[in-house]
Amino acid sequence: MAVDTRTHEDHRSLLRVIAALFPVPVRRRQSAGSACTFCRRTIIIGALQYEIRIGDCTVVADAPCYKSFLEEIVAPPDGC
């Protein structure tokens, strides 16, 4: 089993990079058991997954991480 060594700041940095490219195409569909790019957990088969297209790459997110992504791109930076 892989050990997740990413910190909360790493997660926020990834969200900000994606948000900088906003708007990006997002596709919502049922999962076939993919792993979430953000939290690395397996998305339950049949649950919704969100595929965020960034250039030639696709970031896959489960519902909680996608919600966090949306909140991050509309929230003001810390200290504002």
C-alpha cells in the first residue's frame, strides 16, 4: 500500500495550479474503481467521479475532493 506523504499545502498547491487554468473541461461519470488524484483513495465502483482535463492530462477526483476543488477556486487566498 502506498503511503501518502503529501501535505495539505501540496493539495492546495495542486488545486491552485488547476484553478489557474480555469475554465477547464470537467466530465462527471460513474467510477469503474479509479483512484482519486487528490487523496489517492479508490473511488467506489458506481460512485460519481469527476475528470478534470488539463492539457493532455486528466485529473480524477472523488466527490469530496471535487467539492474541495470547487471551494478552493472560489475562496480568497489566505490573509485576504
